[in-house]
Amino acid sequence: MQATASTKFLKMSPFKVRRVLSLVKGKTVQQALDTLHFTRKDAASPLYKTIHTAYSNLVDQEENERFDMQDVIVKTAFVDGGPSAKRFRPMSMGRAGKIRKRTSHITVIVEL
């Protein structure tokens, strides 16, 4: 039995989110949430919320059963790039430099 949760249009670069995501892949939900709680990166907060939401979705699917966080595993978790906002900034010698403000889509699948 598995459940999915996703966060879309997160205003953070996918590269930055993937660095934190590699810490929690394959761990139990309890270990993943504990790791993210003490990780000092900005990407840890939205990942914490997404994993907790996936666990809550699993609990809501089966109302009669109770699941312990230590029995549920983060099966897969991945980050895709979302749309980029394009901005321009003045550069030297009258040129314009392109600035891309990137966004991310996080998907987490937990399994019993």
C-alpha cells in the first residue's frame, strides 16, 4: 500500500532541493522527518511538509488501520524543474544579463 504527495511551484532551484532530498531517500518516515528537522538548509522545510503529507494521505486511505511512522518507508522521492521566471539585469558595457528564477516540483511516495 502506498500514498503520494506533491508540492508544486516551490520557489527554489531543483539543484538545491535535490541536495537535501538525497538525505532522506529510502529511510523510514520517522528517520526522514528527524533528519530534516535538524538540517540547516532552506529546502528542508518544504520537504518535511511534503513527507508528512504523504504519510497523512496513507493514514487517510485506510481509516480502520493504524500505521506507525517507523513502519512506513519513503519509497521514492524526486524533484522536477518547474517553469522559470526570466528577468534581465544590466551588465558591463551596456549588455543585459539573463537571470532565471527557477521553481521546483517535489513528489514523494511512501509505502508500508
